[in-house]
Amino acid sequence: MKVYLKHHIKDKLATVLLTLLVIFLISAKNQALADGMVVDKVYHPYVLSDETEVEWRLVSRQTDNGNTLAQRLGYGHSISEHIIVEGYLIGEEDNQGDFGLQAYEVEARFMLSEQGEFWADWGALVEFEKQHDADNYEFTGGFLVEKEFGKTSLTLNAFIIHEWGEDLDSEWETEFRAQWRYRYISEFQPAVELYSGENYLGIGPAFMGLHRFSTKKRLKWEAGFISEISNSGKDHSLRFALEYEF
């Protein structure tokens, strides 16, 4: 009976993983980007107990219409060994070079399984965002999946997004993110990342690392260069992130 249940659980997880891939194919086929940047960050499904973190992210997107710069500054703390809540201030620079506060965001991540407990490691994410100077809102929810294959790791994110407000039509979108990472050493791990959203499909190299100062204090860094491949014209995104955990 135990062996049967173990295989049954694995089959269920494989079915969910296949569903995530179907979401990716659908979102890659449907073409209609709304207003945000698809390239941002691939989330991992892990939470550390009593974890506090400060995070800074930057995404610079260069298209035929000019350059758009977005930055996030966040602070978060785990409220249990399986849940972490983080708040963000989001700033954006438009094509004219004007930079200002764009939005506020609250994010919660949930670790749904212990690392190595099942065939893959599972997590979930929910986000709520409000525009700074208007009553426009965005809700994001989805699943985070990670599976190790020897020295490599495959991480998948699948999100459903709902936008509404005084300047926005109420609409639903989907996004998919994937990262294939080679765990060379803790301080340096090369990867390939894929981002799919409405009217966007991009892929490119990424690099990340982690330096431990002590058991709980550590610094993470990430950098990636993603090129859009589904449409003609220039569309390149450079992303960079620093995260200090203590």
C-alpha cells in the first residue's frame, strides 16, 4: 500500500507539471502584452524559518521605442517556517528619462513541501499590487516547482494575473518562467532562462551565486540577459538582483 501511494503521488505531481507546461504553451501562443515587463525573476519554492531579507531588483528593457528601466526595493520576513511575506516599492523610468515611484506591492510565498519530500519541490506565490497615483490594481497567483537532476536544477513558475482599475480594463493574463541551472559551485551557477507572457517569448543566459557570511547571513546575486524571439524588432532585457538574508 505504501509503495502504491508513493507512486500515486508521483503520478499526480507529474500531471501537475504537465499542466504547467500546457499553460506555458498557451501563454506563448496568445499574443497581447498589456503594460508590464515579463522579465523579472524566477522564484524558487523554498522558505527558511526566521528569515529576514532585503532585496533590490533592476530590469532594463531596450526596444525599438527606447529604454524602460524598472527597480524594486523589498523587505521581507518569514512568519512561519513555510511562509514569507515581503513588501516592495516599485519605481520605473520612462522613455523620456523620468524616474518615479510607480506602485506598491505585497507578496507572500508558501513552501508547500519539504525539500526532497516528493518527486519535485513545490511552492506557491500570491502578490497584490496597487499603482501609486491611480486606483489600478493587479493580483498574481501561481505555483513554483523545482526538480534536481544531478548537478542541475529545473525551476518552473506558472502565474495567473488579474488587472483592474480606473484606467485598466478588467482582464486575465498568464505568465510562465523557467530556469535550467548548473550548480557548479555555490558562488557561481550559470543558467538558461525562459520567460513567456502575452505577446512575449524571451530566452537568454543568466548567472547567479550565493556567498555565506555565517549560518543565517548570506548574499545572493543574479544577472541575466533575455532576448525576445517571438516578434521581429529589437527587444532585449537586462536583469540584475541582490538579496541579503539574515
